[in-house]
Amino acid sequence: MLLKRELLEDIKAGKVDVIFRRWKRPTVKAGGTLKTKIGLLAIRRMDEMSPDDVTDADAQRAGFADVADFRRWLATMKEGHLFHRIEVGFVETY
């Protein structure tokens, strides 16, 4: 799972603790970790859901202003039949 540096910095700073992904198949799993450019992330929880179920609170936890902002971002993402809400946290810098 590739994440932009700006998003990684927001996760490290504690500003973002939820990310969304649309996949053909998941590339991470709950309880695992993800090596990134800035350090190790914990994958705390993953929930398969519909993008229509994303709330303003979820969107804001992911760094979006609101659901409308989230939907604009989602329209730019690759297609995939699985959609996940993923809770993440920063673990450590290498």
C-alpha cells in the first residue's frame, strides 16, 4: 500500500488515524505493520464497508474536510470491488 509523504507525516503527527482503500485484494491485514518512507505503521483494524457508509467523522479522521471532500478524492482512485476503512498509527522511525 503506497501512501503519500504528506499523509504519512499527518499519521506520524497524530492528525490522521483512518485511511480508506479500494482494492481488488487487500495488501495489508489487521494486526500487521507497514514499512513506509518515514517509519513503521501499525494496521490496527480493517473493516470492509461501502463508500456510501463513510461519515463526516470518518472523513475528518482521514484528513478530509467532510464526506464531499472524501468523495472527490475517491473519484480519482483506481477501481476495485473491495473498499476498506483502515485504522492506523505510527509505531517508530527506522
